[in-house]
Amino acid sequence: MYNIKNKKATKVDAVTFAELKMAESDMEELLRNSIEMLCDDEESMLIVGRQVKNESLGRSDLTAVDNNGNIVLIEIKRDRKDIENRKEAFEFQAIRYAASYATIADTDDLVKKVYAPYIEKHKGEFELGELTSYELGLRKLNEFLKVNGAEASFNKKQKIILVASGYDDQTLSAVAWLNSNGVDMSCYKLTPYTINHELLITAEKLLPLANYDDYYVNLIERTPSRIKLTKDIKRRSLPKIDEMLQWGVVKEGDIIVAKGRDDEATLLNNGNVRVDGKEKSLLAWLKEVFGWSNIATYDFSVLKESGKTLYQIREEYMNKQTSESGEDT
């Protein structure tokens, strides 16, 4: 990372969480409140548990459900030293915890065992009204699955996300092998920096490895090489709202509606929205509307004028460019 000042770049060296006196529990709390660090605005995720005990008295750090209905286990270690000093391998510990979640029969089971206790522990973050923690949890989880079209696929698979500021070679090798054999496990590296007494953290996905098919070439103008656009576009690499504004498929002043809700916001020229006189990112606004930990922004933002989601508008534009590019070759 570099700090730019007076047209000069000064390298900023990373610090460690230990130097910052941040414990694993601090990292856990950070991710619990900002799970978008481990996903993006093409994904939705609902945090449903923290420090959940299994029958063997093990404790999983964070538990979530994603927009495909998968139960997601998130295991955190502060640094490489913490991983290497464990008697049990980091990845194997996570596999054991994930295996215990495979026994969850239905949403009612998950709410009783995991989500309701989590809501009860963090009551101040939820609007219970006359509902019990169990009733609210069941309502929120079922709504989350329904609007994401994931009711039928609930807990058909379990995903594992490992988080640390550094990894040993054995862990990365084991995770790469597990991925090649069908186990859905990711490794994220968090790196802290301090600039002007402010803490900055970068989140980098180390595994699974990306390949060339994961990248979308944005072809606005014809090029001599006549690059063809791949139709197998990966969601994580899709263009964002700022590029959609440049394309002209949306414009400043457009009204954006939260999918399935009456909530509206006005699109600004920087890609943010204005709601009740306040400027917010699309992600922040939709998280408030739906009350989820993270949300697939482009699937849940609807252009009021056309009734189409931003995802549909973007897809139509990109397909049109692909078609026109093919015709010119």
C-alpha cells in the first residue's frame, strides 16, 4: 500500500493485529458487523450465529446463511503463528464444525439451535416488538431464503471461509487440495495498516485461485484486436454502478426501489443514493431496508422506471455488447 502526497508515493508497511493489540475476538466482531469484507455486492449473507457450541464442545466463530441457502462457517485466526501453534489443523477444525451443521434438518432447527440464541444475545441490534427471539429469527431467515429463491436448497451444502492475517504453506496446500476435491473452502487474508492514526484493513482472497475466465473484459469501444466477450461472466468480476452510469443505462436522478419493498432512493452521479436527505451507498441502504448482514446489491435494486433490477439492466447491456462484438468479427 502506498500513501500519495504532493504527487509522491510513500510506501506504508503493514502492521500486525498483535501490534494493534487486537485479539481474535476483535477480528470476529469486526467481521460480524462487516461481513461484506469477505463477499461483495453480488452476494447476500445473513449472520445467524457467533461462538456456537457443537456436541463436542467445539466453538465455531461465525455462522451465516448465504443467498444460495448454504450454511457458511467462518473460522478466524489472528495470524500465521496462531495457526501453526494449534494442535489441530486450522482447516480440519473448520471441517469438523461444518460437518456438525450438515445435521441441521430445516430452518426451524437452525433457528432453535443457532439463530434464536444469537438474537437473544444481541437483542439491542434487533427490533423484536412483541415477537420472541425464535419467532423473529424464523421470520427473518425464511424471508431471506424466499426472496433469494433458496428455500428448496437450504443447507444442501455447507461452505467454509477461513480468515487470518497470514497462512502457513501446509494450510494453503490442504485447502487447495480440498477445493480440487469438491469441498467449498475459501481463504481470506486480512492485512492491517495505520495511516495518520487511522486503521485500514485490506481483505484479499487467496483461495480458490482465480483463472482467466473469472475476469470480464469491458468492451465499450471497438478495438483492433476485436476482443470477444465471454458469455460465462463471473459475478464477482462484474462492472459496478459507476460503469453503468458511464454507459448511460442508468442516470443521476433515477429512482431505485428495494426489490419487493416500497422503500425508494434517488441515484446520485457518484453511484451512491440519497435517502431522507442522507447520502448512502447502495449496499448500506439495502442492508438497512432488509436487515441482512450483506446483500446482493444489483439483484435487489430495481429501477422504478423500467421495473428491472440493476443486474438485469447490466446483463442486457453486456449481452448486447457481446452480440455486436461477435457480429463484427
